[in-house]
Amino acid sequence: MRYLPLVAIAFSLLQITCESASKSNQTSSIFPSRVTWQVISNVAKEEPSCLAAFTFYNDSDQVISGDNWELYYNQTNRRILNNPSSSAKVEQIVGDFYRLTPNETFEILPNDSLTVEYECTAWLIKETDAPHGLHWNVKQTDGSEKQMAVENYEVLPFESEAQVSRHKNDKTPMVTAAWQYEENEYLSVLPEEELQLIIPKPKKIEKKNGQLTINSSFVIQHSEDLEKEANYLKDKLKELIDLEVGLTTNSDNPSRTIFLQQGDAASNQAEDYELEIKVNDGIRIFGKEAAGIFYGIQSLLSLLPTSAILENPNNILLPEIKIEDAPRFPYRGMHLDVARNFQEVAAVKKLIDVMAFYKMNKLHLHLTEDEGWRLEIDGLPELTEVGSRRGHTLDSRDHLPPSYGSGFDPDDEKSHGNGYYTKAQFIDILKYANDRHIEVIPEINVPGHARAAIKAMEARYRKYMAEGDTTKAEQYLLSDLEDESEYFSVQDFPDNVVCICRESVYEFYEKVVDEVAKMYEEAEVPLTTLHTGGDEVPNGVWEKSPICTDLMDQIPELSTPVDLKTYFMGRISNILAERNLVVAGWEEIAMEKVMKADSSFTYIAHPDFTKSNFLPYVWQNLWGNQDLGYRLANAGYPVILCNVTNFYFDLAYSKDPKEPGFYWGGFIDTRKPYETIPYDIFKSTTHDPMGNEFDQAKDYAQLERLKKSAESNILGIQGELWSETVKGGEMLEYYYLPKLIGLAERAWAAQPDWATMENQTEREAAIDQAWNVVANTIAQQELPKLSKLSGGYNYRIPPPGAIVKDGMLEVNSSLPGLMIRYTTDGSEPTVDSKIYEQAIEAKGIIHLKAFDLTGKGSRVVIVEDLE
């Protein structure tokens, strides 16, 4: 389920001197001065497979052999099928960690090169699929080893159909300027008055003809209970339009006042609000609870004109307006994985800020994984000493192996693989989110996706066993050290599932939950829900565990290892119920694996937990399981929809090899979240990941529809951002913006009319028309705000589309209102280059680049061979 560009640098010969403990053991090794990697073909065979190659260059005057070194690296995990090259062997170690080992025939003559090919499963079509984190492992004369980064490495371009197609059945076209142009053709630039006034769209708007001028003479009147909200509004007005306003508890000039007021209203839900702007009566934001008033503040900020954002005038005109608003769903969430690649506190806070701006209220924080444990836990220092550090290792005793290009040094503070939140930092995040009416839902992964915790507790075990304290050593041990079960997780780990037959597993879980609860208590923030993960437990686990065999002998109901998962979830449920916590998890927590008449297995809604405090998060809406969320809702489970085809923000915007991200569930552009229909996802699940269109009548005929009576069980929707390909805060922002805007619209705004249209052609036309408004609004209104909010975001500007017609080059954008500039001299366009206003003569080589109103640009599009 969890499922950069590298620039070639010209360097001279890389010569590494490897030092051992004694100077007498010094040795010198000559390595290739340059390394390149390329995909040769993804379609060379009938079955899915990829042929790729490393090429090693020798720019020196000495012969390079491979008798004392190995090359280690990370790559999107693919099983190795074959090593056709006779000079080296490529093998997968664990997860996405690989090794290339030269043999006795490896030899590169001076000023020559050597290519090593290898074949792996599936396909590799993007630069983010390529090997990264490359490092040499050097064997020294005293028997020790030393690691050194490969400094001069280049990923060669993906240019051919064979390099970019996933298989012969891949129906998704290559991304070209012409293809992008055709994709954008239904869009057109709209004038300002036709834009959506506020995103997400309010329930009711009455706009009048008058305008209120606000300036520094304004004050914000608030009660003591609304001090945080008042300060937030004051700060955002300064941040967005450089407007300084005062705060007061009693204003005597209503026409120059923004009133924040609590009280009973026609709608008394906690998140509902009313916003009214009158020329002579100032601004009033009204709601029963502080949360509603906070969302009214966001709508007021949304009304700030783009001209004010860009120019910061002394006087700002706001429309005379009345808004009555309420959210569609009580759960409006974003998931952030900080375990695969760590994100600093500042990056998390920026996500919280933009979520608040678009009225989202749940942050699902994925804190633990196979590749990282990211939260300090009192009494269990090994969790962060071992589990938050990644570096070169084959045994994971002191730290975890490199993942996702994290590098060989476990103490490298700049590595995105290293890091964790101290208790103080996590408490700070909780307070920050709570001040913005966002609940942080922590995820502690069990029983699978737990390798970081398992290896950390094995380190603890060894430490106390060395001291002779068996009781303490086994107190929190998560593995059966005599287990010989054989399995591989989806991410190719053979040892990432806890032994749920050990009592110490439950003692560990209680310890962690209680320590997390203490942090919430110290932050004075309620902990209501704990996400257990609970997914992707592979076949084969626990089958050869002596401890599990003993447990099944003691409990007759446990007839096979498959039954152990239900046993485990029952135990976990009781632990959390005792603490008044909701048991959240991926859909598997609410599913039972049952055998069919033909001896194959299927999954059904688990009957044992429908009355329990279970909250499944359903990502699966493909491969015959498009109805899974509805099956669970119809069975009585409350459900959060996280549809992979629309809400997985780590999936790449497009098939372009330079566009970072995964694609196992398809490609997710800015429009995908917006067009989701939560109560009828069959209508919005239109294609499979390979681009094949579903036959709605045939493919969905036997699938279960959502019952009207079960609609209330759909608590909301959530965007997912897994971090395997995400390195740092700026890249994180690129992935979620502007995708998050469409998610927020679907989570808050009422169901649009087009959602209930049965005729597919008419519905798609209506969505096109509605999205054109939103796309224009994003380009002309939202991006300028995002350039100022929280210091500015690294949102994605889509590259322009272009096509030649009758000798003329025509250009367009997927976000109408962006400015497209071009050059004809081979240089990259800048904010000072010529503006594309109408078709230009298609001659020579033309470079194109889209810019927003603040001057932030897209990738360059090159249109050539135009003679």
C-alpha cells in the first residue's frame, strides 16, 4: 500500500585512501571516477520486467579492478530476476537496499568504461525510481570496512517509449508538450468576477454591491475565550497584506471593527459559522464554538483581494457579503508519513497552517515504520537510538540500514533518514495544531510495519542480557528469537511483524500508548484516537514460531496462524478501550480473512468488531475492491475514505519521468481530489493504474453500493502523503500543493450537482466546467496567497502544454491564468522573457515556462525540431 533529478558533475579521478586503526594498515583503492545509470527497457519481455544498467568510467591512467570494494545503494524495491553481466552481481539485501559486487573479471582499462546490466521485476519509469544514496564499501587490509559516498553519479534521461512505458498494457501516454496541450484544451481563462469567491465553497453566500474599506484603523473585538483566534487573525492580516490592526475587548466604532462573537445561532454545530461584512457596520464573525469562528476567519482571509496580496496597499476593499457555512464532513484529514523520510517540526507546522487555511481538522501523523521510529518514548531510549538512525549495516544491530537514499552515515544530521521528535517538540506540535483547531492522530504501527521497533527492542534485549538481567531483557521484546517463519512484506522485509503471541508485545504497546497519552496531557490537548496501522501482514508470519504454536495449543479457537490477527486486534482493542480511545487503523483491522469453497481466500467485514470502537481508514478502491469502503460502512463500521486513485498525494502528478513520486495506483494531478464523489466512488474511479478505462456497467455490476442509511457512517475523507520519495520540507510542499485544495473542497463543501448526474457524458462535461472555475481560482487567487502564507510555500506550477498547428505554436496551461513566457535563443525563460499572448511562429527551438503572479515558475518545456 505504501507504495531528483540528479545532475552530472564533472570531477576528476576519485581516489579514496582507506585508513585502518593502525597507519601500517593503510591501503589505497582506485574507484571508477564516474557512474551512470539508465533504464534500457521495461518492455523487452512478455512478462513485466525491467532491464537497467550501471556504467562505470575510468578517467585515470591506471587499471581499475573490483577486488576490494562493493557498491551499495537504494532503489524503488524490485526483486532481482537476472544478472546478465559476467563482471558483477546485483542483489537485493532488504527492503530497497541493494548491493553490486564486482567479481574477478571486473576490469576497466584507463580512459575506458564497463557496463553492468541487471534485470528486475515490474518496471522503473521515473528518476525517483533510480538508484540513489550510492556509496562504496571498501575492504581494508586489516579486515575492516569503510564507506564513502559516490560523488560523481548521473541518472541518464528517460527518452524512449521503452523506458517510460510500464508494460505493453500501459495505456497512459508519454507526457509530451502536445499531449499536455490536448489535456488542457477544455480549459479557458476566466475573468476575476467568475472565480470561486472562497475555497472551500461556503454553503450559502449573499453578495451585495457595496464595498468595505479596511485599513490600519480597524480593531478586532473579542472575548477572553477567543484570544487565540483574535491573535491568529491579527497575525495573518499582517502576514498576507502587511496590515496592522489592534485588539480590544470593547470597540466603540463598529464600522471599523472585526467582531468575533460566540453564541447561539440558527445552526448550532461546533464548526458552523456566519460571516457578515457591512459597509457601515464593520465585519462580524459569529459561531457557537471557537472552531466555527476560526473557520469564519479563514473565509475572511480568503476574501482578501489578490491585488492586496501582491501590492500591500494602505486601503483594502472587501465585498459587502453575508455567508452562512457548515462543513459537509466532520472528518477532513491529511496523513503525513514522517517515518520513511523524516520531516522537521517546521515542515509539519507549515502543513498544519495550510490545512487550517482550507478548514481541515485532522492530521494523521505516521510516526513509526519499518524504516524509522520518530518519537521519543521515556524509558525506551533504544527506539530512537536505533530506530531513528539509518546507515550502512547488514545486521541492524545499532541502527537501521539505508532506505530511500538516506546514505551510509547514521550520524549525518542532514540525512532525511535520521531524526525524531523529542517529547518537547511533539508537545509543541500538539499545541500548535490545537490552536488551529486541528486534532493530531498519532499512528503507532503494529503488528506489521514494525521493523524499527523490533530491531530497537532486540538491541535492548542484548544490552540487558549482557548484564545478566533476563527479566528486563525480555520485558519489551517484540520478536520470537526462535521463529523460523518465512515471509516477505510488500516492501520486501522478512522480519517486520511483531510476535503477537508474546505478552511482552502487549506490555510494550501499553507502555508506548501511555507515554504518548502523557504528552497529550502535558500539552493540555485531548487524545481521542490512536491509529494502530494494522495493515499488510504478509502470508507466512507466525507459522514456525514456537511461542505461537504454544499459544494456539492453549486456545482452541486459534486453529491456524490466520486466526492470530483477530486475537491480536481483540487484545489491542481492549487496551485502547480501557483508555477511552478509538481504535483506528487501515481497513484490514475491520476485515476477516476467510476461505472460499475453492480453497482461495477472500476478505469480508469482520463481524466481531462492528460493535467495537473501530475506525477503519479505507485506501483500497481498485482491483475489484472499489466497494470496500461501502461494504464496511454498510456493515456498521464508521469509515474514513482515503481512495488511492484520488487522495494519495505521493503519487506523481503525471507520467513525466522528471515528475517525482510513485505511480502504483496511477497518477494524481491537481484535479483528481476535486472530482471525487465520496458517496458514489464508482463514478469517480474511472481508470485503473495503467490507464485502462473501467466499463462502469460491467465492471461494477456485482459491487456493493453505499446504502442511504449508511451514508452517515462515512465520517469523512483524508489525503495520504507517504514519504518514500519525499526529501525535505520544500519537496513535501510540492507534493501536497495545490492538490490539497481539491481535497479541502470535497471535504467541506456540499455535494455538487454533478455528483448525482447518471449520464456519464453529461457528468464529465459538468465537472469540466466546474473545474475550469476552480483551476482559474487556484492560478489567479490561491497561489498568490500561498506565496505569503507561513512564509510562502513551494507549490507546484504545472509546465505548459504546446502544439504546432499550421506552422504556428499554440500554448496553454492546466491552471488558466498562469503567465507563459518563452525564449528562442536557447536560454531558460525568466520573469523578464517575452509573454505568450497568441500563437507564434514555430521555428527553431522554443523554450517555454509558466509563471504565477508572484513570479514562481514551472519546469521548462522545450519544443524543438520545428524547421
